[in-house]
Amino acid sequence: MTHGDWLILMGMGGLFLFLGIVAFIRSRQEEKSYYDSISVRPDAREFLEHKPDRPEPGALVIGGWLLIAIGLLMIIMASAFLIWG
């Protein structure tokens, strides 16, 4: 691979890192808006027990971790090649 290819890989890693952070922020916003909407309902049991469970915020957090891990790995690989390659 040429140096340009490694720079593209590094850019893709940065994109994955950015998308991971966006997923974390979006999951927090979605979870907060969901529980805020439940808190004004008369049925307090649903609010206190968090039932039914909403898997979406948790899925976004897991996806965010995966994107960040892949992005960091891509940046580290590209950086190592550009430094020592």
C-alpha cells in the first residue's frame, strides 16, 4: 500500500471515531427524551421500573464503542506504517 492509501485509512479511522462519538451523544439524547416523556405520564410505575425496556439507547452505546474501537485501530495502524514504513 502506498502512503496515500494509509492516509485514506487514517481518515476513515477518524470518520469511524467521529461516528462513534455521535452515536454516544444520540443515545444519551434519545434516552433522556424517552424518560422525560414518561415522567409526565400518570402511570409512574412504567417510569420507575423502566418497563418496557427500550433497547435502542443501549444499542447505540454498543455501536458507538465498536465504531470508536475500529476507528482507533485504523488510526494506530496507519500512523505506525507512516512512521516506521
